[in-house]
Amino acid sequence: MRTEISFVIKTGLLFCVLSAGFSFVGMLLPERGLLPNPSGGLNLHEIGGHMLWGLVAGAVFLSARYIIITGIFAVLIDSDHLIALLHVDALSRMSHSFAFSAIAIVVLMISFGRRDYKLGAAAFAGVLSHLSFDTFAGNDGKFPLFVPFYNHQIIFPNIDWIYFEIAAIAIVGTVTLLARRKETQVQN
Ligand SMILES: [Zn+2]
């Protein structure tokens, strides 16, 4: 139990630091601009919604540890908004992107288990389910998804939330199935 809690806290902290750290790359991009005030993103409705969307995608892991970290990752990615408090010019929502997903997967797996594919899947599903709720919850479906290759916000209509969530569930489902297959192979 203790190691489970420490795993959740450590992976969550690293994910949070990575997301905040990656947002600084946005200061280097030519498309940078004044950042919107981040205080709107800190209300309970937002946090609860992101957590719920993450937990739903993570549920397919059928493992408490990975369900919980997917929910936590889905909330903590918004630490990339904190850079707005520094009053610098940057590109907003840097971590709402495939590049950040890739970095998070690689760094988390190197740090906590090179063969822990579920951890990598939790990071990716956390990002995707976060994008899903942002798209669902209002005029917020704007992400620099392909940064640093295409440094503009891509706008998604509200209805597209379902595709992000389905993608998150599909990734978790695929990795869970593959991991289970491997376990039974090892047992036989
Ligand atoms: Zn967000």
C-alpha cells in the first residue's frame, strides 16, 4: 500500500514538473504572445471534470494504481498554465500537445520502469482525456497540438470531445490487453 501511494505521488510530481517545465519552451517560439490569466483554470468544476475524464479512460486498466495516476495526470497537465503568472511572452498550453505526451512517456518510463508500458499509456491517456474535457467544457478546445512543428492553436468544436476520450480509452485498452497477453505467456 505504501509503495503504491509513493508511486502515485512520485509519478504525479514528475508529470507536473515536466508539464510546467515544457511550458518554458513556449517562450522560445516565434509565435509567442501575451498569456491569458490562468486563474480561471483553477476552479473545482475544472479539476473534478478533468479527474473524472481521466478516471474513466484509466478504468480500462482494471488496476487501481494506473486508474488513479491517469486521473491525476489528467489534472496536473494544467501546470503548464502557471507560466502565465510570470508575465512573460510565450505560447499558451504548450503541454496540450503530442510533443509533451512523448516527452512525458519517455521520461516517466526511464525514471520508473522501462518496461512499464501501462505507465506510458497512462501519461498519454491522461493528456488525451484532458484535451477531451477541455473541448467538452466550453470555448476551450484550442491546443497547440503539433508544437514545435506547427506552432498555432488548433481549434476543436465541442462535439469533438468524444474522439479524444475514445482515443484515450483505446490506448489504455490496447496496452492492457498486450500486457495481459505477455503475462500469460510468461506464466505458461
Ligand atoms: Zn487544459
